[in-house]
Amino acid sequence: MDFDFIKGLGYKALDSRLKRISDRMSHDVRKFYKEFGIDVEPNWYLVFMLLKKKGKISITDIAEPLGYSHPSVVVIVRKMNENGYLIIKKDSVDKRKQIISLSPKAIEMLPQLEQIWDSCEKTILNVLSEDLGIFTYLDHIDQELKNESFHHRFKQEYLKSIKS
């Protein structure tokens, strides 16, 4: 394809460009997993790593450090549980709260998954030509949007434009 509309829009389509890159990577990781008979989804990686590090935690304790919404974590946890990668128990104090941990199947697969993730990391470094400068920009964007939401900034710009 010679004509890349999204690329041509430049910064005006930043979100679409980042989403397209993310989708391509996720699609290829999913394809890799399928080739090797691994019943894992690319978006489970962070949950695996967080649970490996923290042990037993609640849905909220997964959502907050990842910056995910509670409902999106519920969906991921449900799918991981359906595939046998998690143990979900009611909290002994607050019965409404679920405590999530890795199952024996997940723990057994971790060495293989970590080897895969290490290869993925090396591939990302290769694609970036070892230049990690993009993370400085992403950190800056992230911090700016934490300081003041995109919604608020966008709304203010729009209101300025209609007053002119």
C-alpha cells in the first residue's frame, strides 16, 4: 500500500497510529502463540507478571497499577480463569472481593512464557534499533495527561475555537 492515510495525517492521528502499531504487534503475538499451541492472549502478559510479582491480589490491585478499568480487568481475569491460568477465591474479610492468584498450570508454564516474552522484548529492541527515546516521549505524554486530562484540554480548545 503506497498511500497511508493515517501516517499522512501526522500528529492529528497519533491515537490511531499507536493503536495500529499495537494491533499489529498483538496480532503477530497471537499468531505466534497459536503456531506453538499456547492458549494465551497477548493482553494477559501484564496480569501474569503482576501476579508473579505480587502473589495473591484483588481485581482492583491489578487494575490500578496497570491503569486499566475494573471492567476490562474482569474480562481478562475471566478469560484467564476459563483457560485454567488463575485461582479465584473470595476474600476472607470482604466476601464481595475476589482474590486472584496464578494456578499451578500458569506457574508451570511461566518459564516457557518468560522465554517467549524475552524473545518478544529482544524483537521490540531490534525494531526500535536499540533507540529507547520513544519512551521519553511516551512518559512525557503520559505525565501531561495525568496532570490534565485530554478531555479537558480538548474541550478547552474547542470552546476557544467557537468563541473566535
